[in-house]
Amino acid sequence: PPSHPYLHNDIYARPASKHDMDKVIENFGEDVDMDEWRKNEPVNAHAHLMAMLVGATETIPIVDGKLAIGEWQSVIVVDADGPRTRRLGVQIHGPGQ
């Protein structure tokens, strides 16, 4: 609504509520420099939107010890909020050998 505009990308309008400001003070102390805090706030809404569109997980069957993907298919990892060091988790389910 016009009385409550969306402020996610308006870093200089945040923290927008007393509750949010109390959380900032709780985490950074009473003498927090808000300009310094804002500099450390990542501007990464695009990465969150990309994760929603592309997805953050995938299930791929394994047949005879190989990924069951098509001849022209491959698995890629997309980092929309980097570069930075990441860890990739792989979980395998099944009866094993």
C-alpha cells in the first residue's frame, strides 16, 4: 500500500521501524554508526530473486554409478551473489552396493 512502501532496496530508509533499529543495536551496540552499518549491508536482492527463479536444489537420479541426465545436459552451479567462497553439499540416497 502507498502508506507502507516496499523499502528492501532503499538502504538509506532502513532500519525502518523501532523493532528493526532495536535489532541493529542489539547486534552492533548502542554507538552503532548507521552509515558504516549500511556499507556492510549487502545489496543482493537480485541474488534472492535468481534463487527463486532458478532454484537452490536439484534432484538427479544416479543409474549404474552415473548421473542419469541427457546426452546434451549438464549440471551447473550459478553464484548470483559473488564471487565468494562457497560450499556445495551433495547428498546421496539409496541402497548402495
